[in-house]
Amino acid sequence: MRPGRRTGRRTAAVVALALAVAGCGIRGTSVPVDAGGAPSRVSCKAPASPAHSASASAGTDAGTEAGPGSRAIVYLVCGSALAQVERAVPPSKADDPRLPTARALLHELQREPSADEEKAGFSSALPRDVKVTGPREGDPADALRLSLRPDDLPSFALAQLVCTYGASPALGRTHAAVLGGPGDDTAHRYDCSADVLANPDIAENAGWGDPLSEEG
């Protein structure tokens, strides 16, 4: 076979492969993903918390040293899903720890990820200006009111908040959150399911969140 003919066939094969790759659609994501390196370099593996590191080096139980309830699970964005990270949250001394705990967890979701968390691919979608208050008259006892309507939050942010609140022992560890906004709208129950963890953009679906009332 002549060298020129062999080169022509190679060129045709390369063109055909390029066209095939171009025809494969890539599904977009609702959050920016660090494209600085290959996907394999983003581990989505939570780094050891400072409390754990300190206890390991000192040979003591960090939970005993820092007090019960000082560590909490928060859900951060990694790639196009949610993954849990452990954070240090001081235990509330209030008779009813629900609201102080809700505010502390919200603060954790709003602050910048640590250097190790960021290196592992974690980020947060929670706006920094969101605030949380307790239930108002007519709300279920476990309701929490946000400074904006839950449905107005970015979908990933709402999923983060729901799953973080749902994992908290102080909030009942219900795998759900009852949330309302600043207006007179009825509070809704949002469940943190496996689908929500894997696809946080489910929050964009109008059907997510069951309306509740004090009677229901």
C-alpha cells in the first residue's frame, strides 16, 4: 500500500471519530464544576475534621473533650450531587436547641469551604444573606421560617439545607425539613431522599415539598 493512501485513511478515521464525539451531547449541571483537572482528581471525600485530627494525635475522644453535640453533618455540593462533611458546631445551651442549631447549621453552609474541602471538590450554593427564624402562629412546631421563600433558593442550596437539617439530632433527625418563607405561605415539608442527594436540582420541580399546617 502506498504511504499516501495509508495517510489518507488515517485522516478519514480521525475525522469520523471527531464527528462521533461531537454528536454525543453532554448534560449540563446547575452548579459550576472545577474543570481545572481530570474528574478523577476530585475525590469528593470529606477531609478529617479538626476535632478528629486533634483526638487522634492526643489519643483522646474529641466528643468527650469538646462536649456532646459539637460535631454536625452538613451537606455540600460536589460535582452534581451532595455529599456530607463533618463540621464543628458548639452545642446550644438553650432550653430549646432547635433554632440555635438551625442557625448554626445555616452558618456552616454559608461559610467558605476549608482548603481541604475545596481541594476535594466541595462547594456550597447557600446565599450568605439568608436567615432563619422559628415557627409562627399556625405553623407546625418543627417548622422553620427563612428570610425568603424556599422555592426562591437555588435548587442546590435548598437541597443542602433540607438534607443538613434532616440529619441533625437536635432537629429530630427526620431526613426532612419543614420550611416556610417570610410571607403567609403555608410551610412545606421537604424530604431528603436518595434522589435529592444524587440529583439536587430536583428542587426545581414544583412537586417537591408537601404543604403542611398545624392541623395536618
